[in-house]
Amino acid sequence: MKLVRLLLITGIAIGLSTMSFAQYGGGGTTGTGSSGTSSGTYTPPSGGYSSTTGIAAGAGAGAGLALLYVTLHNRGTMVGCVATADGGALTLVSSGKHESYVLMGLNAVAPGTKIRVKGKRQTDGSGEKAFLASKLVKEYGPCEK
């Protein structure tokens, strides 16, 4: 799944960046009316065409798409350990900052399990941090102490 997503984004980035390589290939047409006859041969500018601008634009577009992908692909997910609070409610202790969230919307997970869930951070009615889980993405097994 990740490989398919990576290939799709790479293909889009390459497709968009190739547009910047288009160059004017025209030949000069002169004359009056719509005869479309050409007189003479095409002469490029004395300095020639610089392809560095097109390459820089293509590389910038590719880098921008890669940054966008890296920034947004894990949005709304959290990895942490499930624990029980004093009232018996499930809590999720995040792996990164070790912040505790009341876990809502997910009841089939045993305490002491490390999980990745998709959902939304919010605050519950009492102002406490909560995580409303919409999907259990992966179970990693028991939490590490």
C-alpha cells in the first residue's frame, strides 16, 4: 500500500515537472495571409536556451510535492500505549511526548498494548485531553517499559 502510494506520488511529481522542460521549438513563419509558408531557417538566440531554469522549476515542484506528502500522510494518527485510568476508562499515552489522552471510540483493545490509531485530538467536557479514535490501524503488541 505504501509502495503504491509512493509510486503514484512519484509519477505525479515527474509528470508535473516534465512540463517545465517544454521549450519553444518554433520556426519563423513570415508572409501575409494564411499561406503558412516559411522563409529562411530558424536561428536560435545568440546565448542559446538555458535549461537550468526548467530544471530548477522541476526540482522545486518535485521537492514541494515530496514535502507535502511527508507532512500530510500521517496526519490524524497517534501511536501510544493503552492504559486504564482511575475510573476504569481507557487512556492512550502517546509515544512521542508521553501525553495522556482519554481514548474514546475504541473499546476492544486490552490495556498494556501499543497501538496506532487514526482519529482526532480534542478535549472532552471537563477540558481534559481526549482522542476520538475512528480506526485501529495497527497493534504492535505489549508496551515496552
